[in-house]
Amino acid sequence: MSVRGTPGLQIFKHLITVTASVVITSKNRKDELRTALRSAVAQSAQPEVLVMDDGSTDGTTDMVRAEFPEVVLHHFNESKGLIVRRNGGARLATGDVIFSIDDDAKFSTPQVVEQTLKNFADVRIGAVAIPYIEPHKGNRLMQQSPDHVGVWITDRFIGTAHALRRDLFLKLGGYREHLVHQGEEGDFCIRMLETGHFVRLGNADAIIHHESPKRNLARMDYYGCRNSILFAWSNVPSKYFLLHLLATTFNCLWWTFVPRRFFTRLRGLVSGYSDCLGIQRTPVISETYRQYRKLGKAGAVRLE
């Protein structure tokens, strides 16, 4: 199966010079952040590196200033969460392409940024899903292109391993901040697809994501379910809305029968339904929705 892009868009025959910014949002993970920054400042492409310190109280700010004077540090006393800080980082960055990794991740080699920039040669590519490995989950390589010849696209990227065109990101308003935590990537990607831009599977060296033990799983359960409902409300066309909503609700509850997690997810669903009342629906057209679903089911589709 293949997908044709929007007619009239041109493909670059040769790469133009583009600049890169690496934006890392962090809160109270000083030691993990140190590892992430060492890999970022070592990149051969010499990207601008920004740290968005979301209210850390563990000495993160002092560590960055003392050990990484070349890094642009923005410290905030008030914590507003990952989505808000990633949006702020995009506005403050100066690079044409923004690379985003979590503070518990690192670039496996100094070539990752340089290799990924080449994946933007086609102007239809709005974002690149960079290959990544999670050692605690079997070391399976994820988000990798099936080959190095074709341009392979998918439905979304993971937050800890992606790069995107800064101008397009800002034009689309960045991530929706009412999502607070989780689910912002898929929401952005379907809106980006509506403009005729795609997520490309990368073929660079991998990003290594060491999931921090400080992750709040209850928070992830809650917002994962809440934001799945808000995704449907915001993006799904009326023709498909009810079926999508029912399937999302069922899937969220079916995910686990551990009582504590079940009730956390249930609270997230109730919150999602309630919060819809304060959010205006801006659904994509049916063709975009069908294409997004097709990409999700296929995993990888060659772009012609």
C-alpha cells in the first residue's frame, strides 16, 4: 500500500542547509538530564540545546549552569507540565527543526541529529519519528523505516524520539495545552495530516529511552484515558464520532482489570467526557480521518 501526497508540492532534489535545536523539558531528574545533555552537546550537527526546567527543586538549574555552559537554560519557578514547556521551547528555539527527547533518554551516537535532518528533504514531511530503544522493554527497535530507500510514513511519533519542522509546528498552534499530559502527539499529527504533511519513519541511529522510575503511572492512566476522549471530541468527524467514542471508552476500561488502575482509568474517562463541554469541536475532514486510521493500522506506508 502506498500514499500519494498533496498534488503540487515539490520535493527537494538536494538538501538545503537547515539548523537544529534540541529541546529537553525536565523536572527533578538531575542525574538523568545530565546523561541526556552529554549526548545532545556531542552531536555532530552542533544543534542549539535548550533545557526547559519546569520548576525543579533538586539542583537541576545549578547542575546545568555548572556543567553545560553552552546550553540555553530556561528555569521556571512554577510547574506547568511537559506540554506547556515543549510549546514554550519551540517558541524560544531558533533552529529550523526541533528535536525533542525526554530527560531520561539519550542519543546513542553523535550522528543522530545529522542523520535525521536528511529525512526532511521531502517538503511534505512535517515530522520524523526517530528510531528508539527502551532497554526495560526488551530492547526492541521502534519507529524504524523498513528500508533506507523509500519514504515511509506513519500516523504518529512518540514524544521522547521525534523531530519536527518548527515553522509548521508553530503555525498549527503547537500541542493543545488543555491535554496537560499525554496524547498530545497523536492529536498534533492528525491536525498536521490535515495540512498535507506527514510523519516519516526515520532511519537514523537510535535514541535510547531509559524510562525513569520516577514516572507517575497513575497520572499516565488518568490522562491517557481522559485525553483519548478529548482526541475524539476535538478531531473525529461527526460521521465516525459515536463509534470512535464508544470504542475508545471500551478499550480504556478493557486495558486492565487491576482494581486500582481500573478506577483511575474510569475517573479519567469521566473527566474527559466532562471536559468536552468546555472545548470547541474542530474535526478534520473525513478523508483525513480515514487516512489517519489507515496509517495507524498499517504501521508503515510508502509515500509516492
